[in-house]
Amino acid sequence: MMNAFWGEAPAAVSTWTVTTWTLTKGLAVSVLILSGLCNWPWLLGAVSGRERGSPVARAVHLGFWSGFAVLGTVLGVYSENFIANFRDVGALLAGLTGGPLAGMLAGAVAGLHRLALGGPTGAACAVATVLAGAIGGVARRGRPIRSLSWRQTAAAVVAAELLHGLVVLALVRPWEVATAFLTVAILPMTAAGALGAVCCRWILAEAQSRLDSQLANARLLALMKDSLESTLDLVATLADAKDQYTASHSRKVAHYAVAIGGRLGLREPELATLWLAGIVHDLGKIAVPNQILDKPGPLDEGEWKVIRSHPLVGARILSSSRGTLRDIARFAEAHHERYDGKGYPHGVEQRDLLVSIVAVADALEAMTSHRPHRPALPVLEVIKQLEAGSGTQFHPEAAAAALDLLETEGPPHTWRVKEPRFRDTI
């Protein structure tokens, strides 16, 4: 088949058989390559023309589509590449994603292989590939590739192959060879090229759409987490503001709890849970009247009953929400329970290590802060009370970690702790 123009064709192999085989190879390789881009968002952005602001991104774009077009030549070496011309598809997509100049440059790189063969045939193929890239750029008109319809993509291929035919007529002699090419090859080339370009465009557009959705969801989630973190901080401020002697109490408890958890070697998610629990553990104090919280003298039995109700109030508020807040309701409910079961509100043995850490941090903050009925306790007295309460009031492991911190780093307010970011852990 046209051995004067393209070389000897395999015996007893029809044009459409060769076209089908070449198209199958081209599409299979294209799907694998383009689908793999989904694993690298930045690379997908550069190749699809979305991220082309930097010289590196432009170089990646040109290199990718030039390589894609060259691969189109390689795929057709053993099956008469002129019939299913994925070289033109690569140049066209370079134009559709990067504009006329990018398409022409990719077409020029891919056309070098044919040009190196010499003669009018090589020149015709090289020029046609460059023109395909230019046509893709003109069809793009500054739009993202996903805004191009499959009809527009197919029309660009048809225009490119018509120009291909005109270039052959202009450069290839004798006329019999040129007209034979137009008769035998132009229709399969156009059909295969259109299908290949449409499939590649669909893969790119779909991948870009999914990436946009992921980025939008990530931004929305970050906004929601920021809002929730700010809301929780406000809740802690409101709870602490009810008692003039315990301003910033919740933040300090969160800080101390993270320090104790860090000394115990807890992982980041657990430390984040401790931080959040410390922030909201006293939420129930919102329901305690100020005259009880600010009372300088001893509380009577009725007042103690109100005070002892705040863990249940806080747990009820948190349990009425969803997700993470519901999960940490147990901290609000049990931070005044004791290891030996003599605490409140239920009087059960508290053996949950994370809850116990918050309980120790709460006690530490209370002992080292000024209160209406007493000044802050010195570190030695705090150490003495922690040692006395280990195994009775406090979980032994939590108490031991707190004692270690007190002995090595001094008072709790001097502990240097990098508090985990709530938004990074939920």
C-alpha cells in the first residue's frame, strides 16, 4: 500500500484494521498517561493549562505535550502511523491547553522526527503537525479546556486534517502519491484523530473538574474548622468570664493537658483531643450563677449541689451537637470524677487516661491560681498534693507525668508547649 509514499504495508491488512489497532494503542496509552496526572494536582494543573503562570509550569506543559506527540509517532511506527496520527493529537492538545504558540512549539518538536527523514513527505508531516498545534490554540481562545465541547474539539481535528491534506497537495510530488494519500488515508486519520482528541479532552476536563471539587471542598472544610475553632474559643471565653478568678482557666487547662499528654508520648490526634477537651471541659459553668462562682467564703450544701451539676450541663450541651463535639462530651461530664470513684457527678472510678489527664490539668490550674478563699499554692505544695492524690484522686500515670514536668520545668505556666491546631486534626 503506497510503498512510494510511506513504505511497504503489511500484507493482507486493511486500512481500517490498521487504523483500529493504532487507535486502540493510542487511546490505551493516552488514558494511562492522562489518568495518572490525577495523582499530582500541580502537574495536572500545568498540563491542563490551569497553572502556567511560572516558567517551570510552562516548561512542564510544553515538555509533556511534546513528549505526548512524539509518543504518537512511536506508537505508529509498526502500524503505518499516517492512518491514526496521534502526533497531531498531541500538538492539538498542546494548543487547546496552552494557546497557539505552545501548540506550534509542541508540534515542531514532534515534527522533527518526520522532518529528519527528509524529502517532501517528512516536510509535509512536520508542517502539518505544527499547524495542528496552531489550530488547537486558535480554538482555545483563552478558555480552560473543560469549557470546550467535544464538538469544538472534533471540529479542530477536522480543520487540522484538512490543512494536513492541503500541505500534502502542496509539497508532495508526484500528484499520484499525494492524491492517493488523500483518497486512502485522510478519512481514517481524521476519524481516529477526532476520537483520540475528544477522549483526551474528556479525561483532562474530568480530572480538572474533580480537582476543582476537591479544592473547593478543602477550602470549605478549612473555613468550617476555622469557624468551629473560633466558636469554641468564644465559648471558653464566655465560660471563664463568669468567674473573675478563673479568667483563661480553660485555655490553661488545655495547655497543661497537652503538656502532660506530650510527656506521656501521646500521638498528635490524642493531643488535639486533649486540647479541645480542655477548652470545653467547663462549658457547663455557663449555667452556674455568678454569686456562687464569685462567693469568697465556703459554699453551703445547696450551692455545692449547683456547682456539682456543671459537668452534666456541659455534657448535655456537647452531646446535643454532632461529630467531634459529641465525642468529647465525656470530658465535660467526667473531669471531676476520681480514680477511686469518690468524685462527682456520678461517683464512679475514672480510669480513662485522656479524661484523667484533663482532670489533673484542671486540678493543677486550680492549685496554681489565686482563688477567693486562698492564694496560689507554691510548686512544692502542688507536688505534695499530686503525690498524695496519685492512685486515689488522680490516675497514677497522669499524676506521674505532671510531677515529672513540675520537677523538671517548674510551675505549669512556664511549660512551653506547641498546642496542636484543631483544624488540622478533624
